[in-house]
Amino acid sequence: MSPQEILEHASKVVPTVGIATVYRTVRALVEQGEIVAVELPGEPPRYERAGKDHHHHFMCESCGRAFDIDACPGDLAHMTPKGYTLRRHEITLYGLCDACVDDS
């Protein structure tokens, strides 16, 4: 979730919560190892629970929400240039989420 998404959800429970409180809480949770930053190309960081198994993300091009994809194509070393060593990979899929598909 982005800090703005966190604020939107939190304000349903605590209407007076502000974005500064969200950022302070996010920073504290990152420092405690409870959440980790998710870097999606061209986007500000989002955050998810720490300790998840390796996974990828789907980004809705309409609403901007990101979703976990609990799958991986596996070893991509065969795509690495000759003489290079692959250490990790991140894959982001782009399209429309189910809510945005229904709206179109």
C-alpha cells in the first residue's frame, strides 16, 4: 500500500489521522522490520508486510493500485547475458484490476 492508501484506510477508523502520522508509523514499522518497501518502476515506494515469500506484483493502470502475484516464472538465468550472474529479479505486470475492468 502507498502512504495515501494507508491514510484512506486508517481514516475510516480514526477520522482525524493525518499523513504525517502515517509517514512516522511507516518509518517506525520499516525500522522494526515489520514492513518493507516495494519499489515499482516509476512509482513512489509502497509497503507490504515483511517476511513474505518471493513474489511479484500487478499494477492497475487505471486506479494505480498494486496487487501481489503469488507466482514466479522461476529461474531466469537463461535470459542473462553470457558471462553475467543473475542475483535476483522483480517482475511487474500491468493492466486493469477487476474493479476497473467492471467500470469500463
